[in-house]
Amino acid sequence: MTINQRSSIRPGLTVDIVLKQDQRTGKLTRGIIQNILTNSPSHPHGIKVKLEDGQVGRVKAIVEYTGEL
């Protein structure tokens, strides 16, 4: 699963994104995808998404929970 492919991203996934203002530092923000904003099938910097809390950024990682804490 690659984060640069739109087909790998779907609403409801928990992801780490980098916000526009955090691009220099690379600080990641975790959230659940509400909408996919990138229309093209791929993007070299990651697919742009809107999280459920309204923040917008590019996907840098898909978080996979095993159900164990």
C-alpha cells in the first residue's frame, strides 16, 4: 500500500498527515480521513485529505491498529 496512490486512501482510515504550516519541520498530525481532496490518481508529495476535525494536509503514513494496546 503506497501513500502516493489515491486508490490506497479512503475515508475512515486513520492516517498521519503533514499540515501546510508543518512542512518545514515535518511534524505529523494524526486523524481520521473525512474527504480526499486530490483528484489525480497519484501525487509525489502524498494525497491531500481533509480530516474529520477539519485539518487539511498530505498523507505521510497510514496507521494500522492491531486492536492491542
